[in-house]
Amino acid sequence: MGKFNKRTENLDRFLTSVRHPLKFRLFQLWKLPASFFSGVRVDSLLPEACVCSVPHRWITQNPFRSTYFASLSMAAEMSTGLLAMAHLYESKPSVSMLVVRLEADFFKKATERIFFTCADGETFYEAVNGTLSDGLPRTVRARATGRNSSGEVAAVFFFTWSLKAKAKK
């Protein structure tokens, strides 16, 4: 975590909360019930990268016997959104985040658990620090690559996040 030295205590608390098996599942059930019931899970979370996955099962399937694109989108978005949340957690002033654009390319039929990796933690870190220092909004275009257990790319998503420091009161 060397390059992520600012707000390290907050970052550590956030990572610990998300990695706690019960706390994060309760958060999902309360705030993201579709991801909870679909079986989206966080497989790995570090300051620089996040891996989330979604299973192929009845509740996530489409009529073509593969994982529905919206289910894939949930896991992909979570892999990018958790990185943003990690770097803005308990920031002063607080920073709002919002998806303003989504792009996706599909390459292989998703018929098993798909693992989405986003390695844009440093980009989020810099954007959050920038908006905190000058108050100007930032956007981050984060990439989430979904692979099956064989390592084949099933889909690539790009989420553009808007980050904006809230006005001090």
C-alpha cells in the first residue's frame, strides 16, 4: 500500500469491512439486493485492484442458456465501484460517485462463473485526491475484464464514474 499512503487508515477500515464475510453480505442484502440474490461476490479487494464474480445459474440466466448481460454488468460494476468507494471512504469533504456511462463488448458465451477484474485503483486514488484538493469534479473510465475459469475473456466493460467533492458546510 506504499503509493496509497494518504487516508491509509480509512482505506484499511474499508478493505476490512468488505473482506468481512458477514458484514459485506448484509450490506449487499440491504443496499444491493439484486447482487445478493444473484450470487455476486467479492473474490479479492486490494487498493489497486478488485475481482468480483457472478455465477451462471437459474436466477442469472437468459433464454440462451448463458448469463444475462445485466447479471454480468452487476459484477463488472461492483469490481470498479468498490475501488472508487475504497479510495473515497470517509473522505473530508465527502465525495459523491455516479456511473455516467457504460460500454460493453461480449466475446464468449458466459456459461460458468465469470470473474471481473478491475486494476484501476491508482486512477481512482488520483481522481479522488484531485477532487479533494481542488474541488473540481473528475471522471474515471474504469475497465472490468470478465474471464471464465479457463482464463478466456467473456466480456469487457468500461464504466465511466463521475467523482465530485461535496461542498463544505
